[in-house]
Amino acid sequence: MVRYQTALQPVVAQKSDQGLCGNVFTIAFARYIAPNFQLTTVINKPWRLLNWLVVIVSQDLEVRAGARTLLHAPGQHLRVQPGDRIGLIGRNGAGKTTTMRILSGETQPYAGEVRISGDIGYLPQDSREGNIEQTARDRVLSARGLDELRKSLDKQQQIMETTLDDDKRDKAITKFSKLEERYHSLGGYEADSEAATICDNLGLEQRILDQPLKTLSGGQRRRVELAQILFAATSGAGKSQTTLLLDEPTNHLDADSISWLRSFLAKHEGGLVMISHDVELLRDVCNKVWFLDAVRSEADVYNMGYEKYLDARATDEARRRRERANAEKKASALQKQAAKLGAKATKAAAAKQMLARAERMMGNLDEVRQDDKVASIKFPEPAPCGKTPMHATGLTKMYGSLEVFAGVDLAIDKGSRVVVLGYNGAGKTTLLKLLAGEERTDGEGGIVTGHGLRIGYFAQEHDTIDPDRTVWENTISACPDAHEQELRSLLGAFMFSGDKLEQPAGTLSGGEKTRLSLATLVSSRANVLLLDEPTNNLDPISREQVLDALATYTGAVVLVTHDPGAVKALEPERVIIMPDGDEDMWSDEYMEIVELA
């Protein structure tokens, strides 16, 4: 979480021939309610004098990813104020995640300015590790600085109870009193209860809160991050002016947690900007929409809820189509008239003017909007292999004294289809990492590889992608034996071409990282696919492509997912229940566990 303690930002006034006299009352008013107000550099830019009342404001924003321009908004102000609940909408690759990073202050725009005041709670799409030795409970409490305060209180209390020196005891009592006052002002005594309530509603049980972060699954860590941000954005009364920037907040949440989050965000009194593929969440929470138009590289602001936005945008698109048709008709008429006049020497100048006018008319039009491109996802034709390409026995994983699972046996036969189920923290992701060779088993267990085994591993947290390498460098690293043209054609099918190939992978959106990971799988000719949440971060159309690819793939699949649609597409034969590793034939009765996983 990025937390800004900048309070009120300095106000920038406009320069004018009349000086600043006209703004004296406004400046005096600002100083009255904000004693730290300072009149700073006077510049010739159209910032409103009272922009500091807005929590986040951007001006003339230009956002790029590599050489690609994602957003170019000269003269436009994007503002986030208390009470705004904004849905940041746009197709995959339109720049939603990059724009969110800029609004959070995590990265800088290519051009333009962003000003931030107050407290920001930022949930990025990719997890931030931090101190993985910290318990989940302390990570959540750290949002208000309560973890360190509590440690200091315990230290002073220990001195008070054990020291025989009266002076030391008196000093400890004084320090304890001041710390306790601070702890109380931050809601410290109610904090445990507040944090526990939030965590419980996000599916984090008491036993999980007592564990170090390093022992938690990716899904559990994501929930802890979200709990930390929501805890920071509440007080004893449940109200806050914190601005929340949430990138796919429903990832790894079950249906009950999503329902609770929907209610929480709808009541949040601070600002909110949210990226989500959950249409129901957008519909129930948002009162404004920012649409990032990838065709025009512009942001359209709709001051209305999601359902009305859909109607308004459809109206806008119809208007643009009419305007284009009318302009094309007029330009065509001008061109025909110019052709007639051009045959006469005396009318050549008039014909030239008509052609220039027609060109200007067409040049001012937006590009023709094409249907959004869809990745052509198809898993590889599996390489030949033996009857049982992989056999695992006695797989065990420990984190210190904590046993995640022990003695798990699993045989993956040629073409078999297996779903791994279990509640959060049961070790599903860890099992796939062991099978993929990303981690080693503890104890005497191990994996026997059969004839011709080729593993294709899709990591939930995109661990197989190097964020510092470009899209192209990641691809050739994963597929060193493939021909260049073959890889370029493959990446093109996954909507990576041109300047996009030179974009650092760390700047990709979650959906783009998913597509890049899937692209490297396709080139591998794997005969055993280990897939950990392969539909996360995907738009509905791309998700359907992945489901179709799962349904037609003829190799073996071991799947971890909370997406019932992915399980239906796979048509599994067997199920492994973690953490015990019990194996059973698939039955639709297990679908309930899929949705809760």
C-alpha cells in the first residue's frame, strides 16, 4: 500500500496582467481553513485555485508504455474527490493499470502533472512482498502504524514490571502514557476487533492471521493486502476520507467475500477508483466512469453509474459513426467537384482548395473503430510421451514448524484431467510449484519423470515472467529453440506485435501478463500443463478463448482454479483434495468447493 501523508498540497494561482488581487479572498479563505497554506510558484497554467480540495487531480496527462501512447489528454483534468466511486474502464491493454499506477504516485506520467493530497490506499494487481516474516495480523495492523506502537507499549510495560530503578520506572510510565494516548487516538483498543472483522469477511481465518506471510498462498497474501488497505480506510465509526485505488480487488475472493466487499465499497465516503472485470461490482458501486478509449487514446468521463454509462457510450459511438458518415459524404462530394473543376485551368485554384478542405474534414475524424481484437488461444499439440509422464510420491512442504501438507501421492497419466481443490491456504499453489520443479519437496518424497515428459507451467503470480525484460526477450528466453518468425506469429496471435514487443513486461497489465504466459505455453509443446488460475485478470472474451483451449487440449492437465467455468471446460476425471492429498473421481458435488476455494 502506498500511503501519502501530504495533507493539503500548495495552491498554484494563475498569472494575469491584473496580478493576484482578484484571488485575495480565496487565498485568505484557504489560509483560514488551512493554516499551512502557501502561495507558491505563479505559473501560466489553467489550474483552478482550489484544486487542493480534490484528493487527486491530473492535468494534461500523457501515458505511454514503451513507444505506445495509451492516453493523451491535453487540456483535460481528471479529478477524484471524496464520494467519487469511479470505474476505470477500457479493453485489455488500454492503459488502465498504468494509469492507476500514475494516480497512486507509484510511477510518473510521460507528460503532464498529477497532484495528490490526503491518504491513498493502493491495491496493485501484482502482489508486493514486503516483510514476509511478518504475521498476517501485524501486516494488517501496520496500516495504521499500530503494530509498532503495540511493540513499544509492550516494551515499556515490561520495563515498568521488571526494573528496580525508580527513575527508569518513572520514565517508562511517562512514555507508556504518551504511547497509550496515541494508541487510543488511532483506535488501537478496537483495532483488533475491526481488523478481525474485515479479515473474516475476506475469508482470512484466525489461524491464518497468526501465520507469517511467507507461509501463505498467493491468494491469501492478496487478501491480506486488501484487508490492510480497507483497515486503513476505516475508523471506529467505519468512515474515512481515504482514497482507494483498487486494481482487480475481487481476485482470489469467494462469492461471500465479493458480496461483502461490494457493500463496503458502496458505503465508502472517500474517493474510489476501481479496475474490475466484475460487471456486478461496477454496476452496484460506481457513480462515475472513466472510459479509456484505446482507439482515440483519450479518456471519456461519464458522471453517471455503470448501467447509464453503457447507454451513454452507445449513444456517443452512434453519434461518431453518423458524424463520420456525414463527413465522408461531404468530402466525397468535394473531391468529385474538385475533379470536375480541375479539368479547367481557370478553376484549378478552386479545385485545390476543395481538395484541401476535404482532407482537413477527414483528418479531423477519429479512426474507424474496429471490434476489439481477441487473442487466438490454443494450447499446443502435445509432444509424444509415455503412459505415465509424471509420478509424485510423498510430497511434503513445511514452512518452519508449519506443515502445509505431507505425504501427497499423485500419478499424472497421459491425457488425464485433474482438478486440485481445497480452501485457501491448503497448499494448492505450492503443490503445483513442486510438480513444476519451482520448489523442492521436504523430506524423502520426490517426483519420477516418465518418458518424454514436457511440462508447461502457468504461475498464478506470473512468476515465470521477468519484469525487467521486454515481451520479446521473455518469449525467446522461454522458447530458445523456436524460430524467430514462428515466435512473432505466435505473439501476434496473442495480440503482441510492433512496439508492444519492446515493452518491458513489468509494465504490462494483469491480463496482458496472462496472455504472455499463455503464449510461452503454446510454443512449448508441453504434454503436461500445470495451470494455476489461468483465467485470472482476463476480460470475458479472452476468458472464453482460454476455456475453449482447455476443452480441446489433448494432453494432461492439472488445474487449480476458483472459476467454475474453467472446471466445466476441462471436464475433469479426477480430483485431489488438499491438504490431505485425498484422490477421488470427479463429481459435480465438488463444484461447490471450487466456488469457495
